Amino acid sequence: MKNGLLLTTIVLAISGAAGFAVQVRNTQDPVVPIPVQVEPRRPRSQQIDNLMEQKLDHAEVILKGLVTHDFDAIERAAEDLKLMSLDPPKGWKKTDSDEDVYEHFRMEFMRLAARLEQEAKDKHLSGVAWFQQQMTATCIACHDYIRDEEIK
């Protein structure tokens, strides 16, 4: 139960910092199960797995920095994410027709990481929170695209 309270506190802190309204679910509301289909994971290179783990580590630093107002840590993590996005990961070859879509996601991620870095330099908490959320949404959209499309 402690983890649930911590997660709620973090979500409320971020949402409040960014000026967003948060609706907390009443525990008496009916819970509607959402069926989830788990697809088998495609084999990836160890290099790609390591890169994704590093990105997740930096995202965790950013989230922690948001709730603790550690702008220096956020700035460093955002800069690292920006630099990591300069080159596409080795081992992911999309079809030529999909190359532009993947390139869009990669460049958008880099742009958002750069803006996140600048907002952290300016110690602008609501800007950091907003760009962190946009960057996360871009990650989700890209991963959804990658999973939905055949990887060569």
C-alpha cells in the first residue's frame, strides 16, 4: 500500500506542478478490467536493450528531480537523453518507407529533451514537467509504432 501512496503523491506533485487537474478514483467505483494481449517480444540486440535501460534510468532521474526540485540532475539527464538520440540505435533497420516516421520520432525526442534541458537550466518547474510529459508521450508513440510495424 505504501507504493500506491508514493505513486499517487508523485503523480499529484507532477500534475500540480504542471497546472493539471487530477481526478482520484473513488474506491467504491466499479473497476472495469481491460483485457491486455501480450505479444511475444521480438529478439533485439543487447546494445538496444542496454540503450533502452539507460533511457529509462535517465527518465527516472528526471521524475525524481521533478518531485525534489533537483534541476541540476534533470538538466544532466535531459542532456544525456538528447545526446543519446543523435544516432539511431544499431540493429533497428526499418523499411525504407517507414524511415521517415521513425526519424520523426527520433528528432522529436531530441527536440523535447533539449527543451527539457533548457527548462531545467531556467529552473522552470512547470516547463520541466510539461516537456517531461511530452517526451514520455513521444516514447510511448514511438514504441507503439515500432511494435506495430515489422522490424528488419
